[in-house]
Amino acid sequence: MERVVITGMGAITPLGNSVNQLWENLLDGKSGVTRIDSFEAEGQKATIAALVRGFDGKELFGVKEARRMDRFCQFAVAAADQAVLDAGLELDQIDRERVGVYVGSGIGGIQTLVDQHAIMRDRGVGKVSPTLVPMMISNMAAAMISIRLGVYGPTLSPVTACSIGNTAIGEAFHRIQSGRTDVIIAGGAEAAVTPIALASFSNATAVSTRNDSPESASRPFDRDRDGFVMGEGAGILVLESLTHALKRGARIYAEVIGYGASSDAYHMVATHPEGTGAFRSMREAMLDAAVTPDEVDVISAHATSTELGDLSETAAIKRLFGEAAYKVPVTANKSMLGHLLGAAGGVEAIALAKSLQEGVIPPTINLHNPDPACDLDYVPNKARKASLRIGLSNSFGFGGHNAVIVMRRYDEKD
């Protein structure tokens, strides 16, 4: 089987629109959560979100092209452009039929749908854009990346809610590992911070209403947590067979060595209170990687800052790792990024790859009053240098979708 490595990364996030900006702000423990100013949020229960700033799709793609893409799709294409450039991929010099795109979105083009519904209501059916459906559907991010790059390999748009990024990376890993594809551009994108989506999450009592203190609203594992904070963005990685990467002299960030997936088979939105699905996906990923609990040096937790979610993930880690659970650092990027929904897994995979490469773990900020039931080492409030070789990244989504990937620091001697 082929070994699979990460050779390029791209990010559009509330903490910056490049991997370097994202990484620096994560290490600094900076929060990307602010008051919503992209629409009138008066009357909403939650008036805060983690928004992408300084992004101009018209400037990047031109007015005509930008109008054909919903914001989530613009994020995905921009992050993919970064990742391909970062990887140094010369597409004219490789077999484009062996280059794929696995990029998904949980909610897709919801703003386009809302805008076009308003046009139909106010101006009639004849004014509805003929591009509504292709702009709205979640697979269009993968499609537009494939079209823009002119690559003809397999395209896939997983819709596994908040585990999309890991699903895409994991399925891409297995495809490349099998030798059927050389390169896959993988990750997720989301741009769902809209009045209707925010109202739905708020009415489900899922999001934080700490409106007077946005930067401290996302607080995984803290006793005073009151829900997640909606976010938006994209995280895209270039996965490549080691053979292909070495042949072209590519720089390597990290190696993907395992993938596990499972279903809670429990509830539409609530995670299983005992974390059984999370446990199964972590166990499968570690078996796939042939890694034992005492070999894991860091866990990037899903950790959304919800009451049940943080408890169940902690329980799953304890069940799988036993006493070793208290020795492995667990970090929660969502304390700074908010919850990027379908983009979360891709962005958090980038952070884990950087952690393994540089030997430093981003903190879990806003952890000032630990929940007694959440008693692991969550790297509170300050980044930590550490000797890191193997890391897990957890992503869990509505409907009980669970996806976990395992990475290893790349060493030419391995």
C-alpha cells in the first residue's frame, strides 16, 4: 500500500485567510468570535459569530465568476488555490486523471437560496436565477475546484455534517493508499452564518448567548459553557502518495496513517451521552493506523462547547485510552475559531499537521472553571511545546456521523 502525506494546505478562517495567519493566531490564543455585523442580528437570541474578515471573492475571481459561486464555494476555491500553490503542484507535469477533489459542505449555498426566494416573492418566478440550484448544492465546491484546476480524477462531496472535513480526508487517504489515485485535494467549506440558520440553532438552544462577551463565548470543557458559536470558512489539504511526492521533490507537512468512521445510531442532533460512536471511530482509526493509546501524543478534540458534547467526548477518550487518557494533551481549536461546521475538520487537520511539524500544541482558551466531569489535560489557555509524533483529530456531526483521522510527524527515516 502507498503511504499518504500532506504536501499543501490552504485556509480561509475567522483567524486569518492563510495558513500562516491561522497558525499564528491559534498559538497566540486569539479568539475569532465577534458581534455579528454582516446582517442585522437584532431580535436573535445569539448575536455573535466567528466570521471571515477581509475576504473579497470579486477581487479574487472577478465579478462574473464570483457571481456564479455562493460564499461557501468561494471559500473552498480560494483555500484550494492556496493549497495547490503551497504544494507546488505543476498540473501540466502530472497525470491530471490521477488527481481528485474530495470537498464537502454541510449546509451549502443557504444564502443563495434565501436571496433567490426573496426575489421570487417580490418580483415573480421569472426573476429567479437559473444558477440557483447549481450555486446552492453542496457538491459545487468540489466541482468548481475540479473545473478551475482541470483535473479529471474522482470528485466526492461528503455531507456528514460537522465531520465532513475528516470524512473527505479519510476517504481520500484510503483511495490514495490503494494506489488508484496520486493526489486528492480534500477538506470542507461552510458559509452558513445567516439569519435563518442562526435562528434555527438558537431555537434549538445549541449556541452560546454570551452576547456581551464574544471572545469568551466558546469555552469547551469549562463549567460555564452554554453552547457553540457559529463560524464559517474553509480548510483544504493536498494529500499525495509518498511515492508521487518524493518523485517531484515536494515539501511534506505530515503523514496520514489512519482513518475511522462510525454512526451513533442514536439521535438527529444529540450525541450519544456515553460517546459510543466517538469511541468506535477513534478505535477504528487507531486500529487502521496500527497505533496504541500510549503512542498518541496529542488529540485535537471536536469539543464544540456544548454541555453534552464535551462530556461525551471526554468519556469516549477515557474509555479508549484508559489511564493513558490523563497523560495525553487534548486541545480544542473551536475555543478560538468557533464551530466552522462543515469546514471544521479541514481547518483542524491543518492545525494538527502544523502541531506535529513544529512541536507545539495550540491552547484551549476560556478554560477558567473546568467542569469536574471534564478532567483531562486540555492545554488550558496557553500554547505548549511538546515532543509530538502521533496525533488524532476528532470530528463528530449531526445525525451521529463520526470521523477520526490519525497523523504522524513525517520523518524521512521512517
